[in-house]
Amino acid sequence: MILPLLSALSFFAGVLLATFSDCAVPQWAWILVALLFFKKKGVAIILLAFFFGILRVGIYEDSLASSFKVGWAELEGVIVEEVDVRSDHQKITVETEAGLVLVKAGAYENLSYGDHVKIAGELEQPEAGDSYANYLFRYGILFSMDRANVEVISVAGFSLRGALYDFKSIVQRQINRLYFEPEASLVSGLLLGSRKGMSEELTAAFQSVGLTHIVAVSGYNISLVISCIFALFSFLPMKRRVILSVIMVALFVLFVGASAAAVRAGIMGSLGMWALYTGRRSQAFFVLLWSAVAMTLWNPAILAFDIGFQLSFASTLGLLVFSPMFEKVLPLKKGFLAESLFLTLSAQIATFPFIVFYFGRLSLISPLANLVVAPLLPFSMLFSGLSLVGGMPLAIVASIYLKGIILSTRLLAKVPYADVPLTLSLQGFLFILFLLSFLVLLFYKSRLVRAFVREGEGFFSKVPPPQSEMRETQ
């Protein structure tokens, strides 16, 4: 199915072009170009996909247009996102007549999702192209208000999303009651994807050894969760383990508040593991691709400005592509440790260009750190989760594994050259992506290509692959 593949890539190209340039071309011009290739329907569809990508960005930008000017303002609105509580302030996203406003409020204001509030302060708008402006653009936020006065006009009524956030707050309080630091922050990261309370020293250690993914809701993190479920319930038939994993991921996503990032990570992580364990990689490629298209259609800003989206997509694609390569190349017996190593190496290679490009550092010890921590993760998550219901005895058991993760991280972070500064230009970033793609195609040769090609597309001859290769691509 080369036509859907090229159409999706063309759509992405149109979104990126419109995001980083001013495509002030009349809509009829793109349709006219497509009609010129009417007899070649494949080319026309690809061109229309490219045009639609440009059009979608234009519609998104128009939806954010506002006539409000910067300066002192008093606005009323509703809190439409989870309240982000920090040590010395809170951040709330308020939907007002001016659009979405990111408000920095005092630490002791009693604010909740869904509250109707009045905000007063200096309305600011970052310059276009600024990194902070891109951050706000990704969430559809037009303005920010620093140190605003916030007055609650009416408290929120019942809503499913609000109930999830309230439940998450209850869980966070229970974690703080059962655990001391730094174990409490690690449990919050493992179960809730939150590392706000983690010390700077421990955060730096996790970054140095490449373990930040275990304390964030990411596709790779959820893939490891599924891998742990498969290991813990290895006595069940494959079909039941797959169903159980999907259920557990759905519950986990709801548990952490069902944010856009969590839903995205759940979808992509589930896709990667489903493909690995069922062997249907050719189907998973397209499900992953069209999931990315659907997410970009919903919010075109994530393609260029959401690093989490890029890392989740890259890590899941890496699981699909590189893990089978390592299984053939590395002479290791199948088992939990081997699978953990394959998953780690696959995700690390796929996300390496993005991490270096955005963060300017490379963790050389990351594969070893992930291999050391992998056996501790399932028991840490299992007992810390059970301790929320079972209380202190189970929390004591969980603390043993949590301390093991923290101790291993701190020791490995002290290894000389555990991570090194490394910068990549845009040209270098694109070259590494091209090189990785070339190596993948070289390894799979015609088998991977045929996974994307089906009869009747008009781009390739209708020659079916040999039966042996068909079995390998299934």
C-alpha cells in the first residue's frame, strides 16, 4: 500500500511547510495543480494530501486568532486543563473570550479543573517563532498572564475528567503519606508520570543515565509496562495476555488523568508491543502511521513542536523496526532480560537523533542502565500500586525495589563520561534520520518494502512475494 504511505508523508510535508513558512497560496491553485494530474490518480491524491496539510494548519491558526491586545486585562473563564501545582505557584489554563490564557497563580489558591474564575493581570503574548510561543501554540494557547489575581466565581460541577483529576490528587496524597523522599517522587513518576517533586540532583542523575522515560508517561514507558505484564503473566495464553495488556494500559491512561500525552503514549506503546508479540509488523506500521495522521489532524502543531509526540512515535517505530533486527543479530536466548535489552536498544537508537538535537546531550551508559533497572521496574510498579490499597507493609516491600533503582541510577551517573555534550544541526539531524532509514532498508531489503506494497496500486508490478517472505512479514 505505497499510495497511503506516500499520501500520509505528503500530508506531513504540507503541515511542516505551512508551520514554518507563510503559504499564502489560494486554495484553488492547489486544486488546479491536482486536477492537472487527474489521469494519474495516485499523483493527484498525493498532491491533495499535501494541500490538505497546508489547509489544516491554516484552519488551526485561524481558530487561534484574537482581537485582544496585550496589557492589563480582567477576564472571566473556565479552567479547562489539570491544575499544575508547583512548590511556589500554580499554573492554570483558562478559556476566556480572548482565547486560552496560561495563568500563573499563587501556590495557595484552591483551584480545580472546571472552576469558573476571574483573572486579572498583565496579558502577554510571546513573539512568533520564540520557543515559548511554539510551546503555547502547541496547546492552542494565545496569551499568558504572570502572577495574576485569581478569584473563583463558582466551583466546578461533576465531570468525568474532573473526577479523574480529583482521583489522581487523592492518589498523590496517599503516595506522600506512605513514602519518604526520594522514593515518593519516584513512585509518582512510575504511577502518575509526574516528577515535579523530584530533587534536581536525582533528576540530573536520571537524565545522565538515560532513564527519564521511566518517570514520564511515554510510549516507551508504556511499552515496558506491557512487557512486564507479559513477563508476570507468562503462564497465560498469548491472546489473554494481549487482552490483559490492553486493559491495563487503558486503566493506566485513565489513572494518570487521560491527558493528550497519556492517550497518545498508550496508543503508540500498545501498537508497538502488539506488533512485536503477534508478529503483525506490516499491519502495525500502518496503524502507527494513521494514528500519527489522526493526531496531527486533531492538532497540527504537535508535528513540529511536541517533542513528546516525536519521541513516542520514534520509540514505537524503533520497537517495530529494530527489535527484530537485534533478535537476529545478537546471539541471546529469548527471555525477559533479552527482551528488555532489545526494547531498550531499539528505542534508544530510534530516539537518539531527537534527544541529541533537542537536548544537546548523549547518554553513553543508557543501554546498561536500562538493562540494570529493567528487572526492578515491574516489581516496583506492582508493589507500589498495591500499596495504595494494602498500606504500609506493601510500601515497605516496594521501597526495596525503589531504593535499588535510585541507588543504581546514582552510581551509574558517577561513571566518567556517562553522558557527553553533543549538538546536532538540522542538516545533521536529517542526515542521521536518512542514514538510519537506509540501514533499515538495507537489512530488510525487499521484505520491508513489500510490507508497504500491495497489488493494484499502480506504482509497482503485480508480482506477489514468495510464500516464505510473506510469512516473515506477517
